[in-house]
Amino acid sequence: TRSTRFKLRAHETCFRCDANMMSLASSMTPGVPAAVGAARGANAVRTRARVSQRVGVRCATPRSLTIRCANKKGSTEGKKWSDSTQAVHNGEREGRPRVSDCLTTPVCMTSTYWFKDTAELIAYQEGDYGSFEYGRYGNPTSRACEEKIRLLEGGEDCLLSASGMNTAVCMLLALVPAGGHIVTTTDCYRRTRQFVQTFMPKMGISCTVLDPSDYDGLEKALNEHDVSLYFSESPTNPYLRCVDVERISNLCKPKGCLVCIDGTFATPINSRALDFGADLVIHSASKYFGGHNDVLAGCIVGNKEAVGKVRNFHNIMGGVIDPHAAYLVLRGLKTLSLRVARHNENAQRLAERLEQHPKIDRVHYPGLKSHPDHDVAVKYMKGFGGVVSFEIKGDLWATAKFIDSCELPYIAPSLGGVESLIEQPTVVSYWDQGAEKRAEIGIKDNLVRMSCGIEDYEDIEADILQALEQIPQL
């Protein structure tokens, strides 16, 4: 009958709308190529039809691509609900505006996600409906940021989390089995070293610690141990050592050993370790990615299978990034290239100037020919980053005098923001270690680490020079 034909057309239209929406949503699903979206949408249509018949759910009227209605009977207006119930549901349940037309990515502040009916939920569980289930497993704002990072690094998948340290810990626990062995380098972030050397042994995990340039030592460790993971920063913190990623990958791959590089100090603007054989790259996105010293975040990007293992572990552990924090990282990434160019320029010029100064004993910067890994840095980096470390000719207190005399940079840990920051690692990060322990791990009392911001170089140089004048002549 005419009425039956009309109903069939309505059902068909509904399914087509579902397919379109699911195709779009599937493109936001971790590790799912956009081309797969249409196929998934079609599968979801079939699943929805099959399950609708099974559970007796009638197809709703054709969904608008403009609003998604949670109330099958239309507006909540006129319902005999109490004031409290109406305050909870009115204005939202009858339909929500399409946000895809917003120029900026919306901040999706939600802890959970709803499904229109059981058929849609089953389609999601079977991988045919692209969405999220719970806030710990993903968020549209976070996913947009992950996709931007993935493409910048040239990886297959990306996972954003609450901090760089959370990313590192999840990566280590997800990829290194109990009783396993890892190889890492001597110069690294203190909290990473602390976790590797004090917590992982509780799981029976042993570690070989090498100088960043000790490739013979790496080969020896790979032959003597069943090594699951090689992990190093490049450049490292605070001496800015650089590792030969391609050489390391060529040694590790035949042994089934994953290579993970912490590229926080480089950023993908200066260096992409994945292009040279690394399996994974991690970042403290609090630094250059955010770029404004106003957010904590971390990320891992690279091999889909490995990132998937980290994601599964992360889903259990938590450490989820707040959607607003994800938005701040997303926004920061838009100007990453512009900012990094200024960071590079300021740090290079400052390093060259300090190397000539009579009150400076040594400058650590991979852009200088005097740096032990300069040739490696030139091979892998387009620019050498915004951090300069240098040693004052003097003791701990002469160095503190210099730090206190600086007027432009803030005395603060961290790096990669628009403001210049300066610190004395002995005081900021290793004060509780004692002189002997600091000497053992190579932290000198006269060491200064400066993160050059995006201020005019002339202002940075003038301030550093006047502060050096305040140090008594030896």
C-alpha cells in the first residue's frame, strides 16, 4: 500500500542517515582509516536492522544530521515532570545542535556517552558504530588532538594522557613484561630514572644504563639479554645528548626490541624519530605542544599495535587528560612551528654567545660544533631546540647568584613555553640527593638550564650578560 511504501522509505532514509553519521564517527575512532568509515556505516545499518528485529525496537523517524534527539516522542515540553526533572532534561533531551560547523574544535566536557537504543549500543560493541563509551576510553576533543599529533609525527596511532610522566609509565608497564629487560641512557629526566630504577625492579625487570653514544654497549646488552625496549630521550635532559636513532633501530629490530624515543626537547618540527626507524615517540605535551605553561599532558605516537597495547593499559589505569586540557594542547599545536622557529633561533644565538664568555666554563647545545653529538644532531634535526645548558665558572653559590640576578627569565622548572625559564638543576631537581649522589649521576652544582622563550633575542642576551656581571671574578 501507499502507506507501507512510505514507511519503508522512511526506514531506508533513517538507515542512510545512520550510515552517514557512523561513517563520520568512525573516522574519529582510534586507528581507523577514514576510508573504512563508509563500510562500517553500512555494517552498522545491517546490525541495527537485525538487532531491531531481535529486540523489537522500532526504527525512529529519520534522524536529522543537525540534531540528535534522545527523546523518541519529541520535545519534553508539556510533560508532567517536576521542576527538578525538567531542570535536568529540558533544552537538551529533545535535541542538541550540530557542533561540526564550529570553526574551533568544541570542548566536549562529558564523562560518559549515551546510545539511542540497544541496537546502536550493540553496533558500537561490534565495531560498527563509531563513538565512545566512557570518558576514560576517549573523548572527541582529545581524539582531534591525537589525530593532529599523529599526523605531525607521521605515526599510525596516537594516545593522549594526563601528563608526560603518565605516558612514560604506561608505556613501560604495557610493553615490558615481568622479568623483562630494558636499555636506557644515563642522561634523562629524573622521575623517569626514578621509576625505572626503583619501581620496575619490583616486577623483576632489569635495566642496562648506557652513555647515549655507547652503541657497542647496546649491541652487547641485546646479545646478553632478551631486551624488550630501548628507551632514550633525544635530546636528553639536561645535557642535550642526541642518539643515532637509525643505528639503534638497526641493532634493535632484528632482536625484536622496540625503540621508543622521548622527543619532547625536539618536537616533530625539528626531528621525527619515526622516520628513522623508531617504533614509538613520546612527548611531554606540557612543554612545546601546549607552549604556554598552562597545561599538563603527555602523548605516545607510532606503531599501531604498540600504541594499542599502551591504550589498553591506559584504559585500566586512568590518567585521562581533561577535555579542556586537550583543547589547550590542540590550540597550542596550531602555532607550534612558528614558536619552535623562534625558540631555535634564540637558543642557537645564546649558545654561541655564551661559548665566548669568560665566565662560562662550558655550553651544552647540540647546535654547537663543540657538542659531543653535534654530527648526530645535524643528521636528525632541522633545528636544535630552545634549551641551552651551561656551566658557570664558580661553585653552587656563584651559580645561584647568577640565577638570582636574572630579571627576564622566571626561575622555574619546565620548558617549551613562550616565557623564558631558568633553573639550577642541583636546586630544582636534585637538592635532596646530596653532593655525592649528584656527582654520581653527573649533575654539577654550577650547571644552569635555560629554556629560551619567544621574547626578542636582544632582550634575552642583555639580561643574561648583566646577570653574569654580578658573579665575582675568580
